[in-house]
Amino acid sequence: MTIKQHGGIFGRNPTFNDVTVNDLTAGSGSSIEGSGSSVTFSVDRTDASTDGALVLRAAASSLSIDSDGANKDILIRTGGSTERARFYGDNGNFSIKGNLIVQTSGSGIDFSATSGTGTSELFDDYEEGTWTPVATSITINSGTPSWSGKYTKIGRTVLAEWALSGGANIDVSLSSYLSLPFTASGYSWGTYGNVSTNTHIGGMVTFSSSLYFGTAASGISSASGTILFQV
């Protein structure tokens, strides 16, 4: 190891303002510790699980970044031995044991390396959820209608499903509509039917944040419908 000193020596204790290390060799159990021993970089020659590779540890076994000498992989462990992620040196693949969390809105998985002429190849959204459709311009003949809905959003595409229950008797017209969980970018057609009679009634169409009944019906007590649209 060569250390080049570029500063002055004050008093009896030398002060190195800049150090250049050309070669560093550490034996078993050797380590380089940071301030307060909060960060430790060590070469662990006795850990069989790492095949005598370089181990970077932080805060005493809370995190280690190990190089698998046999497979040339890079491993991230917690708790000293639990593998959480692995970078495969032979093919460049990366695997994790847990969820991949995107913490910046608009970021995601970029597929721009693939061929295509699309305006975007960024997968930046996936969501599963529920919403309560609000019905407007319907005729309630009896009872209290209960509306429910669930959706799956993949990028700009939304698959929404709604249901009417509660035993109410209602009529819907071409001016009747339900609220959507997202605002549609254009017109999309879906269908709905009468659950109690197991019959198809007709179509529905998106318009902005609303889902209009494209086919009028009367005496509905239970119904459901689906719509696929883009935002």
C-alpha cells in the first residue's frame, strides 16, 4: 500500500489532507471503520457463504453487500445472512425478495430498449381499488339502491366493474349515468345486464368522468356492468 501525503504535519500527530491508495490488502477479520464505527468496510476471508469475497457491512451485521465468488454475483443481505437481492454477474439479471417500490410519481419500468413506434414505453402505474358509483337521473320506484365498484388500472388502461344491489326497483334512461373512478380520455363502450334474471340489457358509454347508459331499462332490482377505457 502506498500513501501519498499532500498536506502538512502539525505537532506530533500527522494530518493527511489527501490520501491515494494504490493497493490495499486486508487479511481475515480486517476492516476499515468509519466515524463512530457506524460504517464498516471489511474483507471477510472466513465467511464460507461469500466464498472469501469482499463484504461491505454497515452498522454491525445490519446490512452486507457480498460478492459471490463462485458465480460472480453480487448479494445484498440483511441481518447478517438473509439474502434480499441479487445481481447476477453472468447475465446481468437482478432479483429481489420483496416488492419493488417506485417512490417518484411518473417513474416506473422503462422498455424503451425494445423496438416500437409508440409515444411512450414507460410502465409507470398499476393500481387495484374500489369506488362507489354515484347514480344520476335514475328513477327509483321503490327501495334504496346500493352501488359498488372495483377497478384495475394498468398504465392508461382502466377496467371498471360496477354492481347494483339492495333490492331496489329502478328505471334507467339514456340520460342516466354513473360516476367513474377516473376521467376517460375518449368514448369507450361497455355492457351491463340484469343479474336477477341473468340477461344482457345493453351498452354503456364513457363521457369524461361519467358512464352513460346506452340502453334504457325499467324495473331493475340488481345489475352489473363492465367498461374498459383509457385515461
